[in-house]
Amino acid sequence: MARMARIAPLSGFPEWSPSERLVEAEVLSTLRDVFALHGYGEIETRAVEPIDRLAGDSDAAKEIYALNRLRAEPGSDASLGLHFDLTVPFARYVEERQAHLAFPFRRYQIQKVWRGERPQEGRFREFYQADIDVVARDVLPGHFEAEVPVVMARALAALTGTVGAPRAVMSMNDRRLVEGFYAGVGIADIPAALRAVDKLAKIGPQGVSNELEAGGVSAVAAEAVLALAAIRTPDARFAAQAEQLWVTAGAQGDEARSTFEAGVAALSALVNAVNAAIPGMAFADLSIARGLDYYTGAVYETVLEGHEDLGSVCAGGRYDSLIGGGGFPGVGMSIGVTRLVSRLVSAGLASGSRAVPSAVYVAVTDEDSRAASNAVADVLRARGIPCEVASSAAKFGKQIHAADKRGIPFVWFPGAEGDEVKDIRTGEQVAADAHAWTPPEEDLKARVVRG
Amino acid sequence: MARMARIAPLSGFPEWSPSERLVEAEVLSTLRDVFALHGYGEIETRAVEPIDRLAGDSDAAKEIYALNRLRAEPGSDASLGLHFDLTVPFARYVEERQAHLAFPFRRYQIQKVWRGERPQEGRFREFYQADIDVVARDVLPGHFEAEVPVVMARALAALTGTVGAPRAVMSMNDRRLVEGFYAGVGIADIPAALRAVDKLAKIGPQGVSNELEAGGVSAVAAEAVLALAAIRTPDARFAAQAEQLWVTAGAQGDEARSTFEAGVAALSALVNAVNAAIPGMAFADLSIARGLDYYTGAVYETVLEGHEDLGSVCAGGRYDSLIGGGGFPGVGMSIGVTRLVSRLVSAGLASGSRAVPSAVYVAVTDEDSRAASNAVADVLRARGIPCEVASSAAKFGKQIHAADKRGIPFVWFPGAEGDEVKDIRTGEQVAADAHAWTPPEEDLKARVVRG
């Protein structure tokens, strides 16, 4: 056996302690509740997809983990890779099952994804994403572009309640607005321009300008692109500013203009709708580009107040042609759960109230009476009280210490004359009946405490 | 973009419909509750381990999926593979964090694992396992060998309640009993003999006998091995039969005898303890071998009554030397969740009450009043009632049809004169106030229905 191999954490593959996992589990549980409350049903997809489908997005291809059987017979496996997001597998799931799904189809999906990129703060090789999407047949009404960020905004707000997540702020844009404008100022390679602008926060305006000009964009057009990206309003006032810029930048072309205007109108409606549902949540931000080619309408990014350095924790957009050759337009957003949890944990914002589920540690007087201690534990469990029985009939002081080490608040002493239970935080010890005694509500289950 | 690649299910990588996923989610939720009630805390480990650690078990090595970055710089990645169970990663987790864990450490872990074996009924390439283990420092008292199957038996019994899982029956053995006996009858390669006996159900007594004799075991010893494997009792009566067989088979050797007797005593105590907790659950079955080398004491297998063809759905055992060179003896069992769910679904034992979470479909009179419908939905949601708003202001007949197609029981009609709600199963339509109306408890959430 080769079990002696070196033990070491793998960079980019986070693992939580039991108490940290409690925070993650609470995050996932909160998200599930909010998604279901809004009519989103859960699916899971397999972890693998054919490489030729995964590799469609050129940027992501270098990050894909391909699979090989360690001792495969040649040609025995399809060429498979681990999914790097939940959108590509969801698109495939919808195509595969289109005959059996009711459209518009709302779904949520919470799974791990894998990307072989360089690990750094908030960026992992294995991480949880939590996605919601709505996919329609043929036509996706615009109101879904508001529904999805509203549901996500509520999910993030719920996390503030359950795990103390910082307040979220969403920035939104519309691809048509940007693409119409870029075409209007004469940019030929619009996807390349979007990719350059997507780096604005990272490389700054001069960096973006350099990249645009290196790609053949004129200095004047590059300046217009940066001026557009500077527009950000907490309401629909961006519209007048963008319209004004169209004129001052000398943008032109009927098709470009009508695309631009469709985007302006849609983004105005979107920002108003989201802010009507959750006042102060949404900003129109014309710098939001999103790197992915397939977005065709609304695009979204979300940061946590005071934690902007973490980058976006919830992003997405509308895609009209991703699924089934355009027959299934959709809109979706994805929460980077691991990124969020890693910050909650590392910033001390949330932790588990104890390292184990047990509320009660049932002491064992001697090994001959272990069955009696087990019986007490079973009575408590039947009443929903998590507990464990001492591993050995050591001195009671040692047993109390074992409970204390795990953060278990109560130790139960079975006795021939009647049982007693001790709150080891106060030292108070009282007579108790396992059929009737109940711990205080806040002690019943291990829970997330805010820090 | 290469998105046009052929869409097809991958053999061995199951995916459920939203309604089937509901069954799986209920299974997982039931297991979590039972595990936590018994003091087991949750962890998750990364999906990957260094290949040299995974490949320790020679039988499993050929099933390992190795990872390679699709466009990796040479030498940039460690040699990693996907875990094929949760025991190997858990062992590594314990070694890595031994300074921070309180021992005995009880944990549960529910994750997908991957094995590149040939898919067949109940056997998958990607599947959920749900494991519990207790790991101690230096010494693991024998009562944990009873605790773990008792917790698992309760978990399986709970599944009968929540998803209609068939009744489980556990078979148990003790490695020392078997190894002592094998040594006593003169078998040299005991692991090979165990692997042969492990195939008894598959290849029959003659097949096992052939394999044993091909491995150098005498015909007389092979006969003794098969006679031992034929002993099965619902209590400790196996002990007398095994002792008798020791004599009639002419087994000998002091060390072999004392190992054998330690196993007989431990198995007697184990079967009695599990049957005391859950009458009729446990059988001593001396054919239970388990393929894995690392078991050193109790071993367990579990079948579902009436579904024995599915094979074992919950198995495990005690291992003394797996972790940290023997410093952390443990005992654990693993439920093959996907195997179980696939049978529940394929045999029609359980399904979702509806395909979506929504209890209420809020109709939209016209697009101008969509905000009013959204407001109704939000009032219902604030009261914990899952709902969705109609995707278009189609004729009410069409909207009712859309609800019906999803199995949503109620359609809500907002009205200037007051709202009404229709139970579309009975056709009954009544005046209703979103601040007060509540659906019947059984309609509130999508749930698992049996049958």
C-alpha cells in the first residue's frame, strides 16, 4: 500500500473544518429555501461533459480538467472533462430533456465545479456554485431579466440574516446597449472590445485603452468606450447620459442605433424593476461587460459592501442562442458560494456555535451501565435532541472535559436515584428526566454565530 | 463554438429529473438528520487526491479517473485523481488535521465519488456515497463497532418512513474470526482467500473453491472455508457452529485459535448489541468478507428485503491501521445513495408530488398589472408559501393549463374587487386574501410520495 504518501493541503482545493462546514451548509440551506420559495426546482447534473462541448469557450479551455482512466484500455472512454461552470451542463440537460420539461423552466443547481486556474484569494480550483436560470421555449419575456436578479438579491439578503453576509450591491448592464454603441463608434471586433473592458477593474483605463488600440480600435473610439464605461447611476438616469454620449462620440448607423436604444430601454426597465423590489440594490453600470460570448441582453455582477476586493460574488446574464441553436433563450445568475464562504470564515464574520451536532454528552458511569446511557441518549434523540454517549467510563471530570472540548453545552449523568444534567458553562446541575427535559432553543442544534 | 456536439446521456453517469431529484434530496436530508441526531458532524473533502494515495488499493487502481489540465504547462500539476470512495480522503483529512480534531471524532460525509468501472444496474461511474465513521486516537473501544451499524440501521429505517425504502437487513462478520480460521486450516495467502470468498454470491461455491485451489489452497481447506461461509444466524448461535467447525475441520495453531476466538467473542457481542437496539436487524453471516485489505475487525453488508439483486446498499467495517500508521483506529459504513435512489425511482417506490416547488401559480391579468401579481406572490412567499408568477398574460385557461402541467395545485387570480384562488384539482374557486390564505399542509411543499 502506498498510503504513506506525503500529506499536504492542495492549493486551490479548500477544505473546511467541521465548524466552518457548518457555515457553508447554512449558506446552501438558505439559498435552497429562497430559490424554492420562488418556484425554482432543483436539479443536479453529472460532473463531466464531453470535452468538445466544454471547450467551446476558448478562454475556459485551458482551465479544463480532462479525465483519463488510470489504466484504461485504449479508446475505451469518451473524451470527458470536469465541468467548469453549471451553465454549460444545464444547457445540455435542457437540450437532452426538452421533450420532458415544462417551459419556462426555472431551476436551481448547487454543485462543485473545477477550474485549473492559478489559485489566489477568493479564486479556487474546486468550488461550489449556486445557479438559478429560467429557460423559455422560443421567446423569453423581458420580465425574467428582472426576476432572476430579484431572486438572487433576496437570496443574498437572506444570507445577511442567517450567516451575517455583508450587504450585496448589484451592477447591471445590457449587451445590446454596449454592442450598439461599440458598433456606432466603428469598432469591428466587438467581442474583443468587451473582453478588454471586462478587465477595467484589473488593468485600469489606460490598460484597456492600450489593449483596444492594439486590437485596431482608434484612439477616439477607445476614448468613447471608456467614457461609456464610466457611466454608473443608481436608477435610469444613465439613459440620458448614454444618449448624450452617443451624440458627442459621433456614433452612427441605423442598426447600431436601434440595438443601442433597445439596450437602453431594457436596462432602464430592469434597474427600475429591481430597485422597486429591493430599494437601493441595483445600479446601471455601463462598465459591466462579462467575459463570456454568449450573453445577449442583461448582464449582472454583484459585490459585497466593504469586500469589493473579493470581486464579484454573483454574476450572470441573458443568453438567447446558447441552448438548442437559439430555441431556448434563458437568463441566469450564479453565486460563487466558496468565494463567499471563504471570506465569511477568513474575516471572522461567521463560525459554528460548536464543532459537533450534539447538544448533550451522556456520561457513562461504568462500562456495565453503558446500555443505560445509550437508552437515555435514545430517549433524547426520539425527542429531536442530538446527543452522543461518552466513549469511555473515565472519571466524570474527564468526561466533562471531553464535552467541553467539543463545545457540547450539557452533560447528562444517568443515576439509579434519578438522572441529573449539568450545564457545563454555568456549572449548574439539576435533576432531569430524559422524557421531559429540553435544552434552550439556541442550544438545541449547532448553528452559525456571527462574529 | 463547439456547442453542436452530439447530445447523449453518458452511461454510468445518472441524472435525475426534477421530480426524481426531489427523492434523492429527501434521502440526503433524512440521512443528515439521523447522523446529526447521533452526534456525527459533517465534513466535505476535495474531490481529488494524489494518485499515489488513491492507487494504494490495487483493485481500485484501474477504476481511478486521473486528471490532466487540457492545456497544461508540462509538470505544472501534481498527479491527481478523483476519489473513488470517501474513506481514503477521510483518512487523509484526519491525518492532516489531527492536531485540531477532538478524538474520538465522529463525522458524516455525503459526496459524489467516481469509478471508471463498467456501468450496469445499480453500478455507476458517478454516484453519491453517504458515510459515517468514528476515529479514535490509539484505542477504539469495541462499542463503536456496534454504534456505527445501529446509526446506519436507524438511518435506513428512517428512509422507509420518508421515501418508502424497503426494509434493510444487515449481515456482519469479524475479520479476526475469519483470518484466525483460515490460518488454522493452513491457508497462507489470507487476503487472496478473502477476495475469493467475497465473490461467493457472484460465482457460487464451486467458483470460490476453484479460485481457492488455483491459489494453492488444499481441497480440504477450501471445503472448510466454504463450510464457514455457510454459517448464518440471527443471533450469537453462530458461535457454537463456528467452534464446532474449528474442531471438525481440524484447524490448529495457538495464535490462529486466539485470533479466531477474539473474533467469535466480538461478533457475538456485536450481533447482540445491534439486535438489542433494533430487533431482527442483524445477522451473523460468516460469508461476509469485503474486498478491502484494510479491515481488521467487524465487517458489515446490508441488503434491502425483496431487492437482494441490487447487492449491498450499505457496507463497511473496522480498520485499525489505515490512518496515520495505526495511530487512529476507526470504524465506518457507507450507504450507496445513488444505487438506492435508482431503485426507488426505477421500481416506482417513490416520486415527487410535483415537478416544481410552487404551491401557487399567480395568474397575470395583463402585462400592465404584472406588478400586482408579483406583489401577491411576495406576500405569499413572506408567509413561507412557494409560488411563481405566470410567464405571460395569456387567457386564464392557458395559465391554468400551465399550472396543471407543473402539478401546481392552486392558481391565484388577483382582482380589483378582491382576489380569488382556485384548487385546479377540484375546480373549487374561493375568495382569498394573500395575507391570510394558507394551502393544506400536504400541498405546501413538493414532497416525496410513495407507491
